[in-house]
Amino acid sequence: MPRMALLALSAFLMSIASPIALSAQEALPAQALSARAELDWVTGTIRAYIALDIVSAGIRLPSGRAEAERVIARMAPDLVKDTVLAIQVDSYRSVLDSINDGSLEASALSAFLESGMRLKAVMSQDLRRLETEYRWELPALARLFSRHSAPLALPLATGYVPSRPYSGIIIYLQNELPVRGEHLQASAQPCLLPSIYDDDMNLIMDRKRIEQPALIDRLPVAYAFRLDDPVIEARAGGDPLRIMASALFGSSRTDAVIPRSEALKILADPANRELVRQGRVVFVILER
């Protein structure tokens, strides 16, 4: 699973673009603008790198720098839009699917696109290009789809199950895994709101079982693509419950299926059920 995804700058769903940004982009010569976006599941961010050739755009310095900054700021939401629309929300829909089926209002998506934070704006050494960097937070996007007021309680384990409190939960999704309900194997894919099931397809975790304060500044699960990624200990602590996923579930291969015996270790201890409630879970996606 590549950690980054590049932005395609083709025209797409122009109906939700800012009219101001669209008119500014159409007025610019094609060679005046360059842009790329990176989707980073580990940091939970989208970053856009946008450069404007001030000379080609017909903007004069030094007074024109402020104008160039305003032009890029107006265009940034539209330039990152395609990347956002392609993000997988859960096991069966993308952001674009959510717009199409009405589960996400276009106005809410537009507000998210407008929320990008400018991290830098610097002139190139030849003073010809204004180079900027913007950032959008994936947790803010995920919150558009998670509106529950109180988390649902996890079921209790039936009977005695040996367990103990852990500092977090790590689920390893290694190489290709069987896809539940299909006669094939696939690699796990990240999404905004993944779920966890046991082998009997009992739901162990989804967004409704996580309390809202835990979702303010982070996704329900953290993603890592290396065994030594610092995000693993940062989210799951130094003494986590380590679980090897047994299968994947969902048309987009985003949900983890874990052995029933491991699920019971979570359900049998109140402290471990609280780990789910607090979102102290990491998906480690490893490929060959």
C-alpha cells in the first residue's frame, strides 16, 4: 500500500467547486500553475503543494505577491478536490459516493475543502514563482460521517476468558488476506472509518463504539506501513495486544477480521473495552 496518493488535476465534479476559484483557474495560462497533493494516512493529512508562476500569470512584483497569495488561496480547494473525493470513507463508499447518495451534503464538503491551512508561502530563488504548501486534516473529514452523541457499549464476553489489561490494540494486516464472503485474497486498504469483526462476524469496533472526544484530532484507528513506525507506540502504547488479522471484509477491503479468541481478550476486560472506546487501535498494513 503506497503511503502517498498523487492529485489528478482533471476537471471533476465542478458543481461543488468554488466559483471564485474556478474563474481564477480558467483565467490563468496553463503553464502558470503547478500543483500536487499527497494523502498521508500515517499523519492523517492531505498536503497540497501549489506553485504559481507570477510572470506567466501577468502579476507584477513586489506589490503583486499579495495578489498571487490570494489567487492560490482561492484555487487551493478546487485543486485538492479530486484527491478528497477519492478517499474511502468505509468498506463500501468513497467521499464521492457519499455525495452521490446524499449521505454527505455538498456544502459540508465545500466547507472542508475551504478549511485548508496554509503552512508556507515562499518565493523561488529567481523570484519568479510563489511556492505554497497547504494542509487538510483527515479527522475533520471523518467527523462529517460520525455524528453519534454517545458511543455504543461493547458486548461482554460470555464465560471465563483469560485476559489482562493492555495499553492498546495492534492489528497486523500482512500481505494478502482472504476476503470474507469472496473466493479471493486481497491487500488491506485504509479508510476514514474502518471496522473490526471477529471470525463469527460479530462487530467488535466501528465508529459508533468510539466516543466523540477521541475523534476530535485523530482517526478511529492509526495506520502504519512499517513495523518501526513511531505512530504504533504513540497510539497503542508500550504493552499492546498484538493480533494477526485472519481475513478482510468489505467491498473496498478496509475492515479487519480477527480470531474470536483474540476478540474475547478485548471483550473480557473492561480496560480493553475502553481501548476501543478511546480509539487506541493501530492497523499495521504490511506488503511483501
